[in-house]
Amino acid sequence: MANHATPGAAQHLADVVRMVIGEIRPKLIDAALSGDRSENENTRHSDNFLSAHDLWMHQRYRELLAQRFNSFIYASEEDDPFVVGKDPDPDLCILVDPLDTSELAVRALNGYTHVMVYSRALGRPIAAAVGDIFHHLQLYIAVRDHSGDDRAFVFTADGNRHVLDLETRESTSLSDSLITNFFMKPAERFAPLSRQARLLHVLGEGRGRIGLDFGSIGLCHIAAGFTDAMVEFAKGFAIWDLAPGQYILSAAGGVVYDLNGVRITLDNQLGTIADITAAMRRRQKFIAAKDEALARSILSLITI
């Protein structure tokens, strides 16, 4: 990756995520082909699948990030936040979801990994990387460049870079849009989606579709123009599932609103360890879209 495109923290994230993907992919393929999914009891999130691979990636990220960042608060889904390095009060908080959709990853179907670097002094992210373990479009990146502007990119597995800029995309009517949702859990996720009769009716009037997508990768797919919007009106996303993708989508020119129509800020209020711990317990319902008009159209139809 060229240094002028992703300076500093983003370059480090890209290197680390690529390395972790290269190391974990063969392990996950072996798990799928052998049927040995190495499931562990999840004491932190009892309703989520947890494998030995999640825990291995959690530790591996800590090791690799410590080699590239002098000091930071490590805020992983798999542990309480803690300081890494000699500075007892570092500016950077690095948010990590080591293995998203792990119950599918151990079947070699879908697997994603999220990392975001947040400056507590600035009150905002300065770099994020969302990695796709099994697909050729492998690495979605956002970075705050030297001029203070946010920029977004996607990199293929063989290193080709593509700029993500939604301002170059044409608007799409809601009736012709591809809207995604994480509807895998029947009672908790699919049933609430099925009750959104007005939204489903409008999509059915044209070539609109409902598609399955997951955590931050779903917002990255909007940023790349592959989908048009993502809705979450059931349980809400945890910070490690939403924030990295939200930053990438924002850098590409997209929007994220809560269900009351208020723009969700990039300031995750990670000022102290206590603030970070509290943020990791919250969940956020949202509408993410490639432009404000589409987001407003969806908001006008959903039933909260």
C-alpha cells in the first residue's frame, strides 16, 4: 500500500490486518473441512458464538499492534479495555473485533475482522480497517490524511487500490435499492424485519431487494457502492460492529442516522477507561445509506 494514500496509523493497520488474515484463513478452512469448530463458552456475550479462533486473533492483534504503536488502550470485544505500552494515559484507543460472524467463519462461508484507531484528544477516529477474510476485495480502509480530510479506499488481495467516493455515484430511488440487514437470528432479527410492512411494500413496487449483510462490512459495502443502505432496528449494533464501518462509510461520503433521524457522530466518547467500558456495553440502532435522501426515505417508512 502506498504511503501517500494511507499515512501513519492506517498503514500500520493495513499491514497488521493483512498479516492476521493470512494467518487465520488456513485455520478457518481447516475448521470448516474437518468440522472441528473449536467452540468455546462465551462468558462475555452469552448469545454470541465464540471459537478458539476468536481468542487467538484477539491475542495476535494485541501482539502485532504493540509492535507498531508505542502505547494505546486496547479495546477488544473479547476483553475489558486495558493499556498496552509504557504511557499510562495514551491518546490512542484501538478498537478491535477480532473475528466477526465467527459462526460462519468456521464454516469458511463469511468472515470479517475490524480494527479502528481513535484519538481521544481529537474525539474521533483517525484510521480504520475492515478485512474480508475469504474474498478478493479484502481490505476497506479509512484514514484522516495530513490535511485533516477523511479518505476511503478498498484494496484487493493482490494489492490494487480503489478510491471510495459516493459523490461520483448516481442516486437510487428506494423502490430500486438493495437494502441489507443482519437477519440471521429468526426471533431476534428476522421477525422484526418481517414486520416492516411499509418498507417491504415500497421495495416490492420496483426492483428493490432485501439482502443479508453483517457488521462493519455492511457499511463498507455501501461505501463501495455495492449496496445502497443498511438498516438495524432490532437489537442494535455494538460499537466494534458499527464504528469502524461507520467511519469508512463517512469518509466515502455516506451517512448514518439513528432511528429518530439524528446523524450519529464519529465521536464515540472514549475519553477514559470507564467511558470506553460504557461504550462497549451500548448498542446502536441505525440507518446507513449512500446519501441523505435515501436515508430519509427509509426513515419515513420504518416502524420503531
